[in-house]
Amino acid sequence: MALDAEIKSQLSQYLQLLEDDLVLKVSTDSDEKSEETQALVDELAAMSTKISIEKTDLEHTPSFSVNRVGKDSGVTFAGVPLGHEFTSLVLALLQVSGRPPKVEQNVIDQIKDLDGEYHFETYVSLSCHNCPDVVQALNIMSVLNPNISHTMIDGASFKEEVEAKDVMAVPAVYLNGEPFSNGRISLEEILAKLGKSLSADELSNKDPYDVLVVGGGPAGASAAVYASRKGIRTGIVAERLGGQVLDTLTIENFISVKNTEGSKLAAALEEHIKDYDVDIMNLQRAKGLEKKDLFELELENGAKLKSKTLIISTGARWRQIGVPGEEEFKNKGVAYCPHCDGPLFEGKDVAVIGGGNSGVEAAIDLAGIVNHVTVLEYNSELKADEVLQKRLYSLPNVTVLTNAKTSEITGDDNVNGLSYVDLESGDEKHIKLAGVFVQIGLIPNTDWLGDQVDRNKIGEIITDKSTATNIPGVFAAGDCTNSAYNQIIVSMGEGATSALAAFDHLIRN
């Protein structure tokens, strides 16, 4: 396959940054996918005198590995890494050539300290916006530790393998042939799963904070930056830095940035926090809150962090429908990200539950990939914007069912159908399906608070105009609150407000 002019121009610039000579070991046959792989490798070699090609037999055909001359790196691409994986290819070329990855030194040390043999495989879709982060993290590990190898596998190029392993959601990571993780996972999370993370004692021994931010999405990041700029001791504890932004594909309403992706914005948020004196505690989940002389935040691992003030910005998560089969078949046909997992259902019948903007947008996207989409909406009419509904109803392979209450997701090893109640007739009906995409909105991540902080009937923290809660010294911002609108830019504004309010509380008390 010939690369288009724009990609060739970008590659040409990147290849000038290669530190050392590379050899691309390529394993191909006579099929179309092999021809595409060979064409990509040939174009790379033609664009740089530092790249040579060597024919070989790899575990997957077609595939190619990226290596220094005389030294295998363990970084392999089974499939053509374009689309969202283009950046993964560029970074692999640069990092294998000797250009150091942009990773904290303590993380590098943890990777190098790993003992044993680790052979990772990641099944991806080239349209998946979550997959590149996982691929790049595992490639970095392979470059830094000779006992680690990683192969990116394009599910569309190896359909039989994907079906044999029942891979129905990406990214799906296997370690030494066994399932390791499914969905987005960061480098730090991978290391934590391999036993490399801060202990409860190390966290509990930290000095008290002036401001402790709980949650690492847009609201939390904004709060941490604004608090630190006041020169006060600031900490941020998060289950994952970036929050739900990490699961967002395209962002077109972030003022001054015409278009970006969630993963890019999340990375920028993290980099901005790191520019300030903020104690970052990632991959830590809040469990409870208690007020003593100071606020004490208990974490899931048993650690307790102390602070004079607290800013809660724990965001929200996908709302589940809560019917039999949903939990059992999660990642086995039940999915929440149509952009990521849609390509795995190519040519099959699927359902989308939810008739709001998210559900209708998902149905429109899926209709271009799958055989047929059934949209189920509980109410008597769809709630999506009129322009989206018009587009949806124009599609020949979409059926819309209103007054439809999902009662069960059925299956054997994987999803095989969905049962629903027709609310007009009262009849229960069943649809044969291979996948179900749930798109019914968000639920705030506030369960861990118990009755400590006042919340409304759907669990949102009740705040005033300064983001203060009913507890003096505790503030809240973003999608976990009763804010009028769940928008990134609104959350950032509330995060800044909460930090300023916390600082004001400190100087007055």
C-alpha cells in the first residue's frame, strides 16, 4: 500500500531523528495483507539510509519487528500500524533507535528491575483510540528490558485468531499466552499488575497536605494546578490521571482547540500537573472519608492520607442497565465504546441501548461497520438532537425500537441475543445479536462517600457557587457534582474555583 503524501511528509521528518541504524525483520507471504505490510516496510527503508530490511519468519505472518542492527528489541507489529497506531510506529522506530522514551526515571527503574520472561500480545483495532496508549506502553517496556517482548496484532488482519481467543473488546492484552487485561491500561497500571507500586505504608507516611485533590480528570487537574500556584502543599490522588477523558474520542468544543482527542488532552493535563510542585499518587482508589483534627482519606489499599482541605473531583462512569447478562458478558459481546470495539463486530448484528446523543451517534458509527443495528429506547421517542435522528433514520440497516425496556442479555460463552419488554403491549420479545453497546449516560463516582457529604437522589454532590459542600473545608467539582452541565470546560472552571475556594478557606481558618 502506498502511503499518502501527508503521512510520508510526517514520517520523513520523524526519521531524521533516528539515533542509530535499524533493521526491520519482515515476515510476509503472497496474500494482500502481506503485500500491504511489505509495501510499508519498503517505503520506510526508502525514506532513510538508517533503515534496512531483512526477510525472516516471525510468529505472525504478515508482521515485522523493529530492531537495532545485531540486537532484537522485541517490538513487533502484526498488521499495518496506521490509523490510530501511526504514532505507535513512529515512537517504536525512534525509541528502538536509541531515543529515550518520555517516562519518569522511577518508572524506567521499575521496568528494568522486572525479572522473568514477559511476552505480551495486544489485539487492537486500527480505529480504536484507546489501543495506542497500551501498545506504546508495552513497546517502551520491550525497549527498556531485554526480557520483555511485545507484539501488536491487528484484529482485522488475524480474524481467525481473534475468534479463536474470543476477543470481543480491544485493546485485549495477553501475557505469555494468558489473558492479562482488557481495555485501556497505562504503563503504571501494567507495572502495578506486575507487582510494582507504592505500598500502603509509603502512602500513609506522607506529610499532611494543605489541599488534597481526589480525582484526576479535567476538574482535578485544574484544581491541582491552581492550588499549587498558591504555594501551598498540594497532593492529587487518582484512580487514573485523565479520568473519563481517556475514553473520549474526538473533542471539538474545548475553546481555543478546534479538534483534539481525549488521550491527547489527558496527556496534556498530566504534563501540566507535573510542571508544578504537586505530589501525584496515581492508580489509587478512594474508599472513605473521616474528619478528625484533619481530613483523613482512606484508600482501597488501606493507606490513609491527611489534609487540611479536600477537593472531590472523582467524575462519573458509564451507567449500566443492570439486567441479567450485562456483567457476565462484559467484553464478551457487551461493550461501552463503539469506536474501540465496533470493528470486532464487522458483518454482525448488534444493538445499541439508549436513544440520546451518545446512543444515536454510536448507532450511526456502527451502521457503517456491522450488518444491522437495533436501537432500543425506553421512552416513547428518541432524545437525541434532531440532526442526529434524521441521519439515523436515513440508514437502511438500522431499526429503532421505542417503548422498549431491556430485560436480559443472553448468551452462552458470548452474547447471542437480547430480550426486551414492549411497554405498549407488555409482550416480551427477543432479538438475535452478537453484541450490545450500552449508551445510557453517566453515574457519579461518589458511592465511597457514604453519608459523609450531602448528595442528591442520583448521587451527585451538592455544592454552592464556590463549590463548597455541606462540610466546611470539603469542596467538589466536575461531573461528580450537581453542576448544571457535564462538559470538560465546565469541569475545568469548577476545578479552578474549588482550588481558589479552598485557599480562601485556609487563610480564613
